[in-house]
Amino acid sequence: MQRFLQYINGVFEEGASSFESLDPASGQPWALMPAAGPADVDRAVRAAHDALHAPAWAGLTASARGGLLRRLGDLLSEAAPRLAALETRDTGKIIRETGGQIAYIAQYYHYYAGLADKFAGQHVPVDKPDMEVFLRREPIGVVAALVPWNSQLFLSAVKLGPALAAGCTVVLKAAEDAPAPLLEFARLVHEAGFPPGVVNIITGTGADCGQVLTSHPLVARVAFTGGPETARHIVRNTADNLAYVTLELGGKSPVIAFADADLDNVCNAVISGIFAASGQSCVAGSRLLVQRPLLAPLLARLCEKAAAIRIGAPDDTGTQMGPLATRRQQSRALALVRESVAQGAQLLCGGSVPDGFGGGFYFAPTILYCENSDLPCVREEFFAPVLSVLAFDTEEEAIAIANDSKFGLAAGVFTRDLARAHRLVRSVRAGVVWVNTYRAISPMVPFGGFGESGLGREGGAEAILDYTRTKSVWLNLSDAPLPDPFVMR
Ligand code: NAD
């Protein structure tokens, strides 16, 4: 079995204990991972805290920090095939997806490398004579970054990029499911030449590692991606250290298709929106809202396409859909589909574990037709390839159904009517709205949600400001002594 190590203060080392990671395609253990215990977490945070003020990091110019980030991006670009193979092995995400995605993540490091010396403080034209006031943007401090198992390298890049550009130091916790790609990524951080302690990469359970990390008194900032329930724990954990928190959480994103939309375009967007990454994506377009005249032709096309998806080994370049990452996900998907069908959802295709894959965590592409939104498959996030379809007649009805969700992460609007597209953009409650496209992302564009989908935004230039705090500086330019406060004038 392959062994992985944690990375603390510039040193690769064993964890307090270890655990097996399962290959989702076979359900068998394939690697031994280091589990950080509370003492490891404490050492990692202290290393980050020491590094924050040490001249080797604090003394660098912003341009030099950018240089290190650029080098990290270059190394990531070179290592993309190796990391893609690891992510595919550990998460079951197909190699066709991991290959392209990881190569693109380098752009995030390059983008924040370029921004490192382009954000600045401010001069304030203050209303007091003789006073010079300026604002310094200083690194906020030690960042605890936590990611879930899907797309760990990507979800880390949107945290590490702005954090390091701002001059912070980081303890990054890989998810305990499928941590291999991030633990391997630590080798690139090391090779890029970041001083010891600036970036520490560990993994472990929520209780022993995640909780200790997010409640640590030396942590000033928590950047979390994961589920809403864990997010509530995180907020409670930070009641003690009062860390500044951003939360990127789940979704139940609507794809709204009007009758005038291009059928091929909608069909491809829906298929990639829900079946890419086997549906294990926070922005999965898991609720399809279709205007009635388009319903029959679109459903026929979608079912045909779903049935033709080639399910197979994730490392086979011919495979179009691989397994889910964990057995837990597979069991949850089965249970939610059964419950939804029992409550009235109509199963159009899939809904079961496909034959011929032994103990692998596979789940068939599934489409459910739903008369209303009161079904578990419409309400709950699956994180599986399950699409719930609802029909609507009017624009108002479409908006009402789209907004009838505790989540508000993303939405897709498909129409050729420009004015209607703009009305939907204004009315739909989501952090990202795609019009006649779906899933487009870029380092330059902020990302985040409303309601149970989260708090704050990641990506884009402004993300750096979230890793800084303002210091207001007052400078008295007068040579005259200050007035005596006890002498009346
Ligand atoms: P999760 O919430 O279970 O785990 C996320 C991380 O939190 C893991 O590292 C875990 O160890 C840690 N953790 C667990 N309990 C903790 C605690 N008490 N204190 C501190 N840390 C703790 O997430 P998951 O179920 O593995 O991932 C799926 C979720 O992530 C979905 O809801 C999905 O939508 C969401 N997600 C969101 C985005 C986004 O950008 N909005 C992206 C990907 C995934």
C-alpha cells in the first residue's frame, strides 16, 4: 500500500495515527494516510504563527511572495498529470475530468501571484487639519483552510492563492476522505521554496483535527468549504478565537429552461451540470425547471443521453462516469431516491447501483420527474448523479420554484429572450447565475452563495482583502504641542 505523510513546518512526517483510504472503483484500501492528532494540529498552527512574523516570510516584498506563488503554479502545471492520476485513484473522479481541471488550477496561483503586489492601502483625506491618515492592509494572521474531498486541489487554490498573496500563513486540512492529492501537493509547496511553516498540510477527522484547528487560539481566519452542518460546527468552534470565517457550502441549483431555448444547448448543459463528477459538485444543476412545451422533447433527449453514458473505471480515458467517492454517498443516494419515489417522484431512469462493478461505489445516472417541490429529491443535496425535474408555465412560477430552496449557490437560465434573461438574473437568489451556459469558472470571478450555501466569496481580486485587516494610522504633522485637555478655551 502507498503511504502518505503530513507536512508541518517544512518537514514531511507521520501523523499521530494512520488510516486506510479506499479506492472507490473497487471499495478496497489502496493507501495509508497520516491522521493528525490534536498535538500535531497545535504544532502546525504554532509553526504557521511563528512563520507569520519571521523575517524569512514577513520580510519578503509582496513581489517576492508573488514570485513564490508563480513558481508554485508552474510546478502544479508540470505535476498535473501525476496529481490527476492520484485524485482519480483516491476520489474515483474520472481521469478525463481531473486531468483538465488540475492543469487549469495553476491559473489560480498565477492570478494571485500577479495580484500580490497590486493591492494596496489607502490615503484618507481626513476632516482634521494637520493630520495625515492612511490605512495599511496587513495580513490577517494564521489561516485555517478546510476542504471537502471533492476537487481538493481546486478548493485549496482559492484559499491558498489569496491568503499567501496577502502575506498570511496557512494550515490546510485535507478531507479525511481522499486526501492523497493534497498531501502530494505539499511536495510542490516545499519545492517552490516557501519558508518552513508558511504552508502546513495535514489531514484527520473532524473531531480530532478539524475542530482543534478551527478553535485554536492562534487562528485568525477560517476558510471553509464543506457541508452546512459542518459549517455550523465551524461557527461554534470560532466562538472562542473569534476568527473571521468564510463558508462555501452546498447547493440545490436550479437550471431553468424556457421553451424558446436551444434544445441542444440546454441538453448538454443539463447533462454536464448534473452528471459531471458523478454529480459530486457543489454547483451541480440538480433541479431542472422546464417550461411545459419543452418538457417532453427535453426529457426524451435527457433520458436517451443518460442511458448512453459510459460508466467504467475512472482511470480509463473512455469512461464518461465513474463511481462516487465514498460508500456513504452511495448509500445516501439510494436511500434518498427510494424515499422520493415512495413519496410520489416518478423514476424516469437509473435510481440504482449498476451491475458489474463489484464493490465499487457506483450509482447509475438518475432522472426523477417531480410534481412539486415537497420531495426529498428536490429539497436535499444528493452529491450524486440524480436530477430532479419540475415543470412550470410562467416566468413568475419559474422564479418562485427556483427560489423555493434553503440553498442559493448557482443557477442556470436558458432562453433567447434577453430581457427575460435579465429579469431572471435579478430575481433568482443565487451567488452565480449562468445564462445560456453552465459551470463556467475563472480565477477572476468571485464565487459563493446565499442562505445555506454560504457566507462570503472566494475568487476574484477582492478575495485578497478577506485575508487582510486594516490598520488605521494617524500622523500629527504639527510641531505645536497638543492642547492641555484641562485648560478651558
Ligand atoms: P464536510 O462538511 O463533511 O467536511 C468538510 C471538512 O470539514 C472536512 O475536512 C472535515 O474533516 C471537516 N470537518 C468535519 N467536522 C468538523 C468539525 N466539527 N470541525 C471542523 N472541521 C470539521 O463536507 P463533505 O460532506 O465531505 O463535502 C461535501 C459538501 O461540501 C457538500 O455539501 C458540498 O456541496 C460542499 N462543497 C461546497 C463547495 C463550494 O464551493 N460551495 C465546493 C465543494 C463542496
